[in-house]
Amino acid sequence: MTRFPDDFLWGAATAAYQIEGSPLADGAGASIWRRFSHDPRLMIAKGDTGEVACDHYRRWHDDVALMKTLGLQAYRFSIAWGRVLPEGTGRINQAGLDFYERLVDELLANGIQPLVTLYHWDLPAALDDRGGWLNRDSADWFADYARVLFDRLDGRVTRWVTINEPWVVADGGYLNGVLAPGHRNMFEAPIVSRNLMRAHGRAVQAYRAGGAHEIGLVVNIEPKQAASDSAADHAAQRRAEAYMNRQYLDPALCGRTPPELAEMYGEAWQDWSPDDLALARQRLDFLGVNYYTRSVVRADDAAFLTRAAPVPQPRSTHMTTGWEVSPQALTDMLVWVRAEYGDIPLYVTENGAAFYDPPRAMNGAIDDPLRVDYLRTHIAAVGEAIARGVDVRGYMLWSLLDNLEWTLGYAQRFGIVHVDFETQARTLKNSAHFYRDVIAGNGALPNG
């Protein structure tokens, strides 16, 4: 067993649209996800929406009490931009701001540190009407929004995240159209990627002007492994890695863009100006990494954009999402980040698994052994990375609650707490009891 640092931070994560419900309550403005989920041309699986979700907007007090019973030391959550600024800019909705202030105060009263994400995909619809992330002004919109939160909450909130998973925003929302706002345009994706990183940079600059604590960026990283030793497969691996992983890490941490992107995008690519590269590269206090799975790839000229096709791994365990379970890849990924980008402090800001949850036992228990094993092996993988010299300072499990898994709807359950979406009853799964014991032992993994 690897000993975790004494100040290692154990927590869990959620996102606003996935759990809050009441998306228009108390003067909030609609988001692109509310619009997307109600559009009959797009829609979420089975017509699910975030109108109720986990009803956290009304049940937040009880949910914080639940966090305390688990021994959480930190809670990573996102703020719905449109709750605070219904039009995205300008007028502040005091009721929306008050909601997050109450939540932060309740967390602190229960000894739980808030780790706040400013943007987890729910752009105000009013800003989407003005071009959304395609508009260069979006960087300034975001910085203005961030200042409102910094002015109100900095001090009580000591760790801020600018943007969660910019790759997902650009790829799912603007290239492949499977996420809000549902665009499918190869020329739009690189524009959005650049503006997201410009927005990130503007928000960090705004924080440096008056903030007193820490701010960082969260990226999703999927380690890419070549299917063979052939030169073609290794080239495919580099393209896949550049597209998903280095497309955002390189600008944020090195002030450059991967050269493979110009090759892949062709005429849709525009080189970043020196000013844009400088803006994206701001001093960060930490980097958050979200990890779920790896990808083994082979060269395939028919594969869209990256010319890299995934190779199925039939001997591995897979989640109900189809994602392969690969804890070793988590260690490898954390070691890779350190080797590639230096000793920036890291947090695992999301890590978890969707598996089928069996019916409740006679004693009320929900036995989810695959999720327990996933957590056991992946927490051990984080410990192994620490033993190999990586500065990992915390682990935020995804997710505290079963929730709306974006276009997958409510069918995919990542939570360690079961949510009955008819009654909103919360039930701790065995994985929740397991994680409580992990926290109590500072990473010591319970037997069984």
C-alpha cells in the first residue's frame, strides 16, 4: 500500500445541470443544455431532461449532510452561469448567487472544502444566440462572469476551476453535434477550442488581479496506446493524443499548439496568434485531470479527423457505457503529465464508473462490487503515481449522486449514492461505504 500525503484531499464531484434541477427557478436564465434537451431534433436518451434531475437545488442541505456522513473533505461542484447572469452578461440575479453562497457556507460549516468549477458546459442560451463560443467576445463574457463569483466567494472558496473539459465542449458540441449546442461543423471546432482557452486565460488574469488563493484548469485525458509497433499505428497514436490530450494542455502549459492539428484539420485550421497563445498560457496553481478509460488505436485512413480507429479489448472489463476499465492507464497518465509538462500540482478531479446496480437487498443494501473494485484499483493507481514522484494532491470521485449523464440520460449510473428519480430518495451503495472507509484511512484500502 502506498501512503497518501497527510494533507491529501478526498472528495466527490458533480455538475450543475446534471443534479440541480429547477433550471429556470428564481429568475435563472436558460442554458444551452436546457434548450438541447427540449429540442425534438436532438434530445437526450428517452427524452430525459434536467428539469428535476436530483432536485439538488431544493435538497442541497440534505445532500451536504449526506456528504458529511461519508467523511468527504472536499466537494467539487459547478456553478450554472445562467443562474447568476440570466442573460450571460450584465444583470446579476441575486437569488441565483445567494443559492451558491448558502451552499458554500453549509459546506464549510460541515468541514467540507468547496472546489468550484465556473464552467461545466452549460452556456447561457442568451450567449449562444450571440454566437456562443464561436464569438471572440466570449473570452470577455466569461471573465466578467468569473469576476462576479470571485468578488462574492473568494476567501470562502480557495480552489477555483475555470473550464471543465474544453475538449468535450468543442468535440461534442461543435464538431460531432452529440452535445449542446448540437453543431456539426469541422470549421467551428478549432475556433471554439481557441476561444475556450482564451476565456480560460482571461478568467485566470481576472483572478490574479484580486484573488487570494488557487485557480486551475480541468482537462479530460484518455491515454492513447498504439495497437502495434508499426510506424503507422504509432503515428495514429500521436494524432489521437494530440487531438484529445495535447490540444488543450500544450496551449495552457507551454504556449503552443500540437503540430498534428494543422495536418488533421487541413483548411479548417487557423494558426493561433502569438497574443492568443500568450493569453492561454497563464500561471496555474494546479491542473485537474479527469480520467475514466484508455484507448488502443490503429491507423485507419477512413477514421474521421485523426485517422486513428479504436481497437476493442474484449478481455477487459467494460462499463455499461462501453468504456474499458484500465487502472494501470491512470498511473501511466499521471506519470505522463509530469514527464511532459513538469511538476505542476495535480488533482484527479473526476474518476468513476457506470455499472448496473442490482435491486436492493432485503436489508436495504445496494451491492455494486464492480464499482467497488474500480475504485479500489484506481485509487491504488493514484497511490502508485505518487510513489513514482507525481505531485497528486487530491481525488474527486465521480460521482456523488446518480444523475443526468448528459445525452445518456438517467440510465447510466455513476453515483456512489443511488437516487430513485421517482421519489428522490438517496441510498448509499456499498461503494459509498467503501469510499467512506478509504477516506477515514487516508487511502488505506479496506479488505474484501
